[in-house]
Amino acid sequence: MFLLDAAAILLCLAALLGLVNHHLLKLPFAIGILVSGLLASIAVLVIDGFVPSFALADTVRAAVLQVDFSEAVLAGMLSLLLFAGALHTDLSLLREKAVPILTLATVGIVISTAAAGGVAWAVFQAVGLDLPLSWCLVFGALISPTDPIAVLGIMKAAGAPKSLEIKVIGESLFNDGVGVVVFAVLLTLATSAGGSVGAADVSILLAQEVLGGLVLGVVAGLGAERVMRTLDEPNLEILITLAVVFGMNFVATRLHLSAPLAAVAAGLLLGNHGRESAMSARTETALDTVWTFIDETLNALLFLLIGVEVFAIDYSRGDYLLAAGLLIPAVLGARLLGVAIPLTALRAKLAIGRGTVRLLTWGGIKGGISIALAMKLPDFPGRDAILTVTYAVVIFSIIVQGLTVGRLIRVFKSESDEV
């Protein structure tokens, strides 16, 4: 019953805060819900400070901590969100930008991870926190994936070039999966006794996660497409797509494959080839309607959860907050390197607009996946510091970058027609 109770509370809160945002804040939908949830959480903390006898903050904190944020995102929401995004992505446009997209989602993630991890080690040392470099690299991995879903609406409203839009979508689809795999590898190295994990073990783990996940997605997508060819029942076909996502999640977690990459592969296959060969017009319309609703509802719940997770953060430590303040620009710098280095290397063969690097850097919004990965960390000295810094970076990224990227797009639009 707890799962149903939690879902009921979250849905009611999301609807209520959505109304508050619509009538008062008037921010983009998902960002508005996050800001509303954050303001409500801060109000609880303020009330608790003035009237400590109520123990209001402790009561709310206990309720929030009962929701396993990491499990909810990584084992539930992430695959659904990635499948929904891939389902609505034009594969032909993705192919046109395949080289820069895949380069950013792989090489870019590695560069960003190394840069963010190295700077984090220096910052933590400077504020008196002795975190080993291995754990700082784990932080670099969890903070590198981008989650630009919340600003796609802003990009469209700002008239972002299609070439930029497809690059942002494509990178987000793949770098979430790649980022989770890189995180898993570095976490294994950080927790291995005496460095007992060798290069061969890392290579096998990477191949198993990445290639295994992609193969699982293709096989599941082809199987669903084959079945859907024999049907013209929109409700049943929608149910099949849901079964594909949850079924892949079930298999991937037990075979140690990348469920996010499986969701992307299956979504791209069904959203493109599947539309042409297996779906009638009414099935396609119904499928898009349902998955758009799932996508937007899960995003609302995810951003609400991010807003209230402030109760899981240790904000009493000045050194943690100082490290967070220093690492917010440092993570942006790491993102800049992860974008600029690969795209600069590709400029000789591809037309890269002059504003592209700046747009992709500022538009690389961090989101729930970073917080979920941070909360998945085992107990070790420094875990709370990483969690606090991650939360601060994500909140800054969503609110500040998310609300200003549209203006930046308009400024550089004339420079970004070729991306």
C-alpha cells in the first residue's frame, strides 16, 4: 500500500504545484514544479526554525526519505523517459548528426568525467575534505550526463535550429546510458579492494553493459514490431510497448546490461521503422498521445522529487556548501571541455556553427539522474559531501541554465544554422 500512497501524494502535489506555477510563477512546466516544490520545502525549514516544537522539518524529512529516489529514477523513470524520447525522435535526422552526437555522448562524457573529477579532488582538498581521487572521478561520472528534456520546449519556443535540437535530443538519449555505464565502472574501481579490478575486467564490463543493452533493445523492439504487424488494436499495441520497456528493465537488471541504452534502441526502432511497417494511423496517434502523457507526467514527478529532496541534503556543513559554490562553475567548465574538444576535432569535416559550443555547454542541463546516482553511492567518508554538491549543481543547472538557455539561443540563432 505504501507505493500507492506515495504515488497518490506525489500526483496530488504535482497537480497542486502545477496550478501554483500556472497562475503565479508562470515558469516552464517542469521547472515551475521544481521551483514550487523547492520553495515549499524551504518554507517548511523556515517554519521549523521559528517554531521548532512543531518538528515539522523532521516529519517531512522522514516522509521524503521513505521514497527511494535512486530506485524510482534508475529502476523506473529513466527507461520510460528515454523510451518516450526515442519514440518521438526522427532517426533520419539523428543519422545526419550521428558522428557529433555519438562523439559527444562517448568521448565528451569521458572528458567531462575526467575534468570534473580532477577539479573536484582539488576543491575538496582545498576546503579540508580528504576525498580520494577515485571517488572524485565517480562524482565526475555522475555529474556529467545531461538532462535537457526540461528545456526542449524552451528551445522550440526560441526557434532553435532543427540541427541543434536533434543534437541536444540525440546526445541526451545516449549520454544518459553511457554516463550510467561509466559511473558503474568507476564505482567498481573505487570500491574494489586494493585495485583488484583490471583493464580486462573493465573492458568486459563496458562491452557487456553497452553492447548487451543495445542488443537487448534491438531484439525487444524487433519482437514487438513483429507482433504489432498482426494487430490493429491501439490499446493492445500501447500495452505491448509498455511491456517492452518494463520487460527490458527486468532482464537488463538481472543480466547486468544497460537498461537505458536498451530503452533508447527499442524506442528508436519502434518510433521509426515500427511506425512505417507495424502501425495504423489510429495506433500511431494513440501511441503518441499516451507516451507524451507518460513523458510529461514522469518529468513533473521527477522535478517535484528533486525539489523536495532538499530534506535529504546536509546543509549544515559550511565546507560542503563552499565546495558546492566552487564546483558549480567547475562542472560547467568540465562540460565546456567535453563539448569543445570533440567538436573542435570534428570541425575539419563537419560544419559547426560558431555558437554551437556555447549553446551545447549552457544547454547541457543536469537533472534527476545525477542525484539518483549520488544517492546510490555506498556509505563512505565523503558521501554526504558529494550528495550536497550534486544537489546544488543540479538545482543551479535546472533553474539558472534552464531559464536562460532560450535567450542564449535567440542571441546565437543566426550563428547556429549549421550545427
